[in-house]
Amino acid sequence: DQAVAADNGDANALYYRAMARARLEQRAQAIEDLRLAIQLQPDFERAQLELAAVLIDDGQYDAALAVLDQVRRTPGNEGKAHFLTGLAQLRQDRPEESRSSFRAAAAADPQLAAT
């Protein structure tokens, strides 16, 4: 909170506060901080992935899938984006789609195959 208070335009400070809030299950506040961080720094992929994860934890699957659709278009995070997409689809009771997403995650990032 102090880092954000000192500079509310610091996307990294907002990201780390969001991470703390998410771990404390303060999802609404975490989502708000992550959206602000992304607004300040639109290419902040780590924040986009975390936003999707918190949205999934909060049951906002369609919102998470919209974020992940954008992340998948950026090289480097396709595996994580596919993995989180699969998780959202699984929670939406879409098992065939989730399996496809999990396979795509493993293909994009072999380390995720062990997850």
C-alpha cells in the first residue's frame, strides 16, 4: 500500500499489491489493481496472466477468457495462457475444450505438461 501511495502510477507496485490482495482472497481489490496496472502498462503480460487467474478464482470465467485471448496473441506466454484457458473451460464444465487447451499448453511449453 505504501508503494502505491507513494506513486499510484507505478504498474509494478499495483501488480505486487494485487498479488498480496489475491493471496488474502481480496479478489475484487486485486482485480482492480491489476486492471489499473495493465491500463498503465498495456504490455504487462505478467499482470494480464495474473488478472486472468484471479478472475477464474472469482468465477468470472468469460472475463478471464477474454483476457487470455489477448495474451495468447503475444509470443512467449502462449503456454500459460492456454493452461489458464483450459482451467476456465474446465470450471465451466467444458471438458473437451479444456483438454484441447491443456494439450496446446503442453505443446507450447513442455514444462506445463507436468502440471
